[in-house]
Amino acid sequence: MKGLILCAGRGTRLHPFSYSQPKTLLPVANHPVLHYCILKLREVGVRDIGIVIQPSQKEIPQYVGDGSQFGATITFLEQQKPLGIAHAVQLAQPFLRDEPFILLLGDNLLMDSLHELTKTFTRTGADGVVMLSKVDRPQDYGIAEIQDERLVSVEEKPQRPKSNLAVIGAYLFTRPIFAAIATLRPSKRGEYEITDAIQSMIDSGYHIAHTVTHRQYTDVGTIERWLEANRWMLTQELGVRHEIGSDSIVENCTIIGPVLIGKRCRIENCRLGPYVAIQDGVQLKNCKHIENSILLENSSLNDVEWPVTNSVFGRSSHLAGSGADSSGVFILSDKSSIRMPRAKGSPP
């Protein structure tokens, strides 16, 4: 069995951070989202993995390399135009050949393993398996209709949903998916939709099974969901602990876990946590309180007199001071700098 991870999305909702690096490389608990996708595949024994990228995404091959750091073999495939998930799968056919494969979206974080996906495939002998999750607003998702453990229909954002089971971006397919994709026409948004390909397989009599996850998942497609994913992963990896990387100096600080501090950081006179991920080379001094935030490489905060929360600080960004009129929420792009006026009555 092979694996296929799609990373060619533009990530427009994560600007300005996705200007300087692909969104699949944005860190969650100090590891790129793509890192977790590869680990999910390795957990179920998949070693031969294809990654679909845009030609401009040079950072992804630089990070992943040949895959040996993951115990995998990586093949990179280029999608010249963003024409949808099904289009990306079709162009990967020469790599996938006739083998079953697991398809993951590179900006999706799944807290569940893929074991149920592969077990369902083996148990049912299905031609495909789709991971589903119960959702509160099915009108916002691709929704599956189930009868006798088989998918009988998949509809994108239905006005009258037939269930509350949403397709969430983890699939297992066999060779008939390629013939199904070949029958598709672009959707209203100009893309070849994987839900349409699944429906085509169903209409052709193929057996599509399903598994339902009851754990969290999210596409890391907005700042809010990025921070949410960071909270989940920090909690899973650390509980209420904190971890400090090598060559980092932490002095006179209060830390409320989970908090993850990278290498070569210097942190003085700060209150941190919970849910703070700090990458390598970050400098913090005299910060009243930082919580539920992500600080990327070499960012720095000095003399921040008011609590900072729900914030992201880009690489080599800098914040100094925080006046009484500050909201405490900051989204700083890479290499940006803000100097806030001091609060009235604070010492110079």
C-alpha cells in the first residue's frame, strides 16, 4: 500500500504566514502539519509516499528530503495548477500504479490513527474507504449517506443533509478511482472534486465503506484553527507539563503547561501558558503573560506589559511594549516590528 499527501493548496486564509512558507509547513507544537501526516502513514506501515506540491514550493522537498528521517521513501509530484483533489490524484497515477493507497490532505490534522481505515478495508474488501465524522452543521461539509455500512451517496454542502456524517479528508482508494476521475467535469469553483469521484464509483457499483472518527480533527486553514490544532497537539504530547529545548535559558519565569520551548531560546521574567509553542531562537523578556499563542523562529517580545493571547508571531518578528489600549491579540508577519506606547504610569 502507498500513501499520497496533497500539499499544493495556496493557503490564502493563512496569509501573511503562508506567503513565506507553504501552509503544510506551518508548525503545530513545533512540528509542521506535514510531519504529522507522514507519521500517520508510517504508523500503519506505509513507507512509499508521494507528496503533491506546486512547482514553487521548494521548502517542502528541503524539509522532507528523501524521507529517510521518517523511515520512508518520498516521491515529489508537481501539480502545475490548483485544479482540485481529484485532479491531484489523477496526476499521481503513474506513481500509485495499481496499488491501494491512503490519501491525506497535507493541511489536515487528525488526532485519530489510520488503523481503522486500513482494518475496514481489509475486513470489508471494499473498493474504497472514507473517514467520516459527526458534525453540528452538515450544510457546511461534504455529507455521506450510509446504508448497511456502505456509502450510497456523497453530497457537497447539501441544503437538506441526509446525515450528519462529514467527509473529513482521509481516504483509502483502489484503482477504480482513476476511471471515476476520468469521467468528471469541473465543479462550479473550477475544480475536480473528490466527492464527485466517490459518487461516480458508487454509481458504477463499487463498494465504498466508511469509518467514523470520534476524535478531533481540523484543517489548519485559518489562524483560529491553527491555534486550535496547536492546543490539541500540545495537550496530547505534554499534558500539563512543559518542555525546554537544548541550549535554552529560562530565568525567573512562571510556566503553566502545556508549553513547548525550542532550542537556543532566552526567556526572562515571563509568565507563559497554557498552550504556548515557542520555536528555536526566540527571545522573551519582561512579558506579563503569554497564552494560547505560537511564536515562530527568532521572534522576540520585550517589556510587554499586558497579557498576550490568541496570537501568532512570525519568524524574526518583534514586539516591544504594550499600552493600556492594546487588545492583547497580535498577528505579526515575518520580520515585522511593532513598538507599542507604554501604559500610562508605567516606569520608563
